Amino acid sequence: RQGIKTELERLKLGNMTCREALKTVCKCLIKQRDDQGSKKFEIEMAWICDESDRQFVRVPEDVAKEAEDAAKREIEQEDEDSSDMES
């Protein structure tokens, strides 16, 4: 838990759109869970932003899926890049 908290504190969330932040936070959460070798999990997302008229609402399912998929692709790419460096 401390690792994810530290990682999130380092992010420059004020310089990102809500959609960019969703992907970045998803990436942090997925990496943390993968490091722990955890079972399957689901990420639930909500936001307060202009897109939600400044109301606390669940992120639309298609937007949440897109953010999670993009985060997984980035992690896979990073893993491939690091294994290429080791070869």
C-alpha cells in the first residue's frame, strides 16, 4: 500500500486531463497488484471533473475499460522493453 501511495503522490495530476489521470492511476494499481501476485481484481473508478458536471459519479464503463486497457498495454510494452535490454 505504501508503494502505491508514494507512486501516486509523485504524479503531476494537475498537469493531466481526467482521462490521462485515469490511465496513469490504473497503471499504478495494476503494477502494484501484479507485484504482489494477487488474484484477479476489478478496478472501480469514479471522478469529479467537467465531464461529470463537477459531480462525483462513476466513470462511464467504456472510458474505464479504455483506460484500463491502455494501462495494460503500456505495462506489457515496458516489460518487453526491459526484457529486450536484458538480452
